[in-house]
Amino acid sequence: MKPIELELRWFGQYTDTPPQVVRFDQLEKVFLITGETGAGKTTLFDAMAYALYGMGLGARSSAAQLRSQLAGEEHSTVVRFVFEVGGTRWEVERSPYNFVRKKRTGAPEIDKYVRLTRLTGPGAPEAIPPDAIGERLGRLLVLRFQDFSKILVLPQGEFQQFL
């Protein structure tokens, strides 16, 4: 899997003013994500994992922990991730935790969604039905969440063990 673009709105410590966009396709083939503690590095990895698997990494796995604490009821938390597998580009968009008002009572309720679209390749554009997204992503990525999280993020202090 080759990451192309990651967009975050009201996810982790990121807001959407403007939406935060990382264009991986404009970086070198090998790159390093660095920064001060609390700068949002792990949140980027949480967003990729959430987009692909529906859960964040480590301690931030619940929807409430992924949603920005700065977001109000009127703000939508969204992760959009474009990636390439075998020369075909895909876009997955997930929303973990958004408020909507019930029409009859006006009471708030939580809404979430996921969309997967083939952007290039045979049959593109193709929107995958929501009930088939997990299975399709599993076939595309050929990695379970546990394997993906070990490959994507090397926990602090375990680099020597990895080598």
C-alpha cells in the first residue's frame, strides 16, 4: 500500500480550519515523520489506521478519543485517506462520531459512516457498498489490524529490539 493523501477534519487535536491535508505523493519515496511531543505525529497514524480498519492505534481506539475535544456538535469529524494498491487508487472516508438531531424530538444522536471508492483502474469510479467495505479492504491490504499497527508504528523504546 502506498499512501497518497490524508485529510483530517476535527480528528485528534486537528481542527478543520482549514482541513489538515498531508500529500504523501509530494514527498520522497522514503520519509520520516518527526516533531515535538504532542505535535500530532501519532494522530496521523491513528487517522490512517482508523480510515482503513475503523479503529485507532493503542490507547486512542474509541470514537470519543479520536474526535477532537475542540469540536462542537456542529462539527463533523472526518478522515479521508487516498492510497494505492497494485496501481489502483482508492479513497476511504470515515466519520467516527458526529451529532445529528432527531427530526421528531430534536434530541442529539451519534452518526458515523464509511465510504470506499475505487478512483482508478478497471471499473473506476466504483463505490463499494458499505456492508462490503471491510471485506474489500481486507483483500486489498492483506494485513490484519494487528499486523498493520506493528508495521506502521514502532513503539518508543522498541527500536533496538526491532533491529
